Amino acid sequence: MKILVIQTAFIGDLIMITPIFKALKEVYPEAEIHVLAIPSSAIILKHNPYINKIFTFDKKSGIFRKIHSFFKILSTFRKNKYDIAISLQNSITSSLLMLLAGIKRRIGSRRMKLLTDKVIIPKGLHNRQRVLELLKPISNLRFSEETEIFLSEAELSVAREVLNKDEGQVKIAIAPGSVRQTKKWLPEYYSQLSSMLSEAGYFLYFIGSKEELPLCEEIISNSGAKQIKNLAGKLNLLESAALISMVDLVVCNDSSPLHLANAVKTDVFAFFGPTVKRFGCYPYRPNDMMLEVDLECRPCDKHGGDVCPLGHHNCMKMIKPELVAKLIFEKFAKFRE
């Protein structure tokens, strides 16, 4: 048996569907499990023992390249002759891909077209739970809801090399970036928080993409803090996950680092502004914390936007760095005694 799973969304979305791979192996132990992801996210699944093959589909490269990529991957999928396909993408592209590939059993949410099995997903679930609902047509078993990332010794070694000189201190990874501007806590707030944490003896590691390097440099420069390393653009996703697995806390926006932290079981404090818990992308482990304020204008956008619709961005401005520092100090009270 061959099973295809389609998730061509952002990094965090791919991390949140990882429970499905282990679950599928429980239902079909001998099956080959293949995945279709976008190039920037696929590395997350590199060492996953439940996956046999990973394919990529670059849907953001312009219409002509997208069409070329579509038919190229379609040709491959027709040859693979899948028995089941499960799409986590509510898109006509995914529906067409499954249908034209000749896959007889095509599973997805009820909003999708061209399926053989449409699943009604209950409201109020975390995304990692929603994905497991899509297995209802093939199994009534209960599955683990834990997200997972698997790391190699090479990635763990990179993280240890970064951390090995800072033993004995509370270590905090800070990820100030986000794809959407309105989902970012203010840079000056990150600077103030960094200053307070550094003065308290904590060691900070800034992480992010190459594009987020200038943002991290600005925050660090304005903080005046000394116990900081700027690793933005220096680690790939799995190396960042390895680093996160070795620190004591992650502070970030509603973005992929919070899902990396959940997957490697590191506590996370995450800022939520335009987005809210009911969207299903919140940090879910017991010691995690959503940092948010209750405003009538929230939520304003499921994915966040580039500009606050009302022009004030109070959902982030009202979360003060003094409060965040206080919460972190309370969490690590024993260290400060």
C-alpha cells in the first residue's frame, strides 16, 4: 500500500500535522508513506522515521513555473499509484492533483472538492487534533496528538557547540520574526525585555531566517545587553530545532518557532495579536503561555496582515515588556534566589 499526504503550507502548519505520520503507520504498518510539501518546509520531515519519500511543490514561483511543477509532480504521482491520498490543504490544486493522479480514495475536509471521503471536523480543536480527524474514514483508533521533529547527531552537535560555553545559566531563545508584520511584537519591546533578562543573568539566543537578521541586529543593538548571541541566518530549521530543544524557554510571536518548541518539548511564551486561540495554532503544552490582551477588534485576520486595520496595533502595544519579564522571572524564580 502507498499513501500520499499533502501539506503545502508554511513551516508551522507542517509541524502541526506530524501526528498523522505515526498514526498512519499504526493503521498500516507495512505501507509506504509519501509527503508533498513546499521546498522551504520539507526539511522539517527529513529524519521522520514514518515517512518513506518527500516530494516538493513550489507553488510560489510564478504561474508558469507552478503549472510546470504541477504537471511534473502529477506525472510522478501517476506512476506511484497511490491507494489513499489525504490532503491537509483545502485547495482545488490539491483536489485536482489527487484526482488526476488516479488515486481512488481521496480524503479531506468537507469544504474540498473532488473527494471520495469528506470529513466534518469539529470546531474548537487544535490543528494537530484536526488532522487526526481526517483518519476517521479509515480507522476508529485513538492516536497520539503530540507533534514531533526528529533530529540527527549532526544537528544536535551544532546546537551543543553554540551552547557549551554558557552552562549553568538560564537559556532563552528569542525569535522576533514573522511572515506577517501585525503578528510581530514591537522590536523596542524585544529590546527592553532582552535588557531586563540579560541583567538578571539569563543568556539569550536570537534565532530566525537570513531575512530576519537585520531585525535581530536592531533589537540586540538597542538592548545594550551583553549575554546575547545572534544566530539569525546561521542555523537551518533543524539546527534551530536542536537549539530550541536545549534551551529553557522560547519567546516568540505566533510563528513557526512556537511549533518547533512544542515539537521538541521546550516551554514557549508566544505573543498573539491579530490571531486568537480558536484558530487552532496555539502552543499546547502545560507550561506554555499565550501572551495576549482582550480587545474587541481581535481577531482581525486569521493569518495576520501587514498593517493594523485600525491603525493602532494595540493588540501588541498593550503587552508590555515589564509584564513579560515578570512572568519569566516568576517561572525561573529558583535561578534568581
